[in-house]
Amino acid sequence: MRDVGYYLAASKFDHHLKANKAKFITDHRAIVDLVRKPNPAGASLVGILALQELDFEVLYNPGKQHMVPDMLSRMDHIMERLTTLLDSWEDKFPDEPPAVQALCVSEPVPTG
């Protein structure tokens, strides 16, 4: 499925990729092996052939070092932790500082 993503990205940005060397960085070792394979076969053949007209390389980066996608895939977990942290702060800090609260309850200033 990830090779389809590379193919779609290359199709979308082919006008940029044809002018520059591209680097695809992945944590999926099979993609790296598939691209380096001298005679790809099967469904991946179409995607690989389409990519071969580009000047590109596929680099393997282990998942633990692949920070941006890892952060995106863990966004729900991060939001849960952030919500818990904010909830714990809510008791420590009032919604508005006392000076702002005093301004809100003061009498209106007469005009004119």
C-alpha cells in the first residue's frame, strides 16, 4: 500500500520531481528492497516503472528515528496527554486574573 503512496505523490508532484533529484525517506524496508530489485513483478511493477523516469532514491530510516510521521500517527495519544495536562492546570489557575475579574464587575463609567 505504501508503494501506491509513493506513486501518487510522484504523479502529483512530477513537474517538480522531474527537475530535481528526489529522496523518499521511509521506515518500510520492503519498499527500499522493491525499488532496488532489478526485475520487479506484480502489482508494484506499474508504480516502479512510473517512478523510474524520475531521478530519485529511497532511503531507509528506522521507525524510531522517523519523527514526523511518528508524531502524526500518534496525534490522538498526544492530544489525550495534552488534555490531561491542561485539565490538571485548570484547578491551579483561575480562568481570569483577579484584576480582570474586578474590571468585569465594576460599575459602568458614566458618559457625557
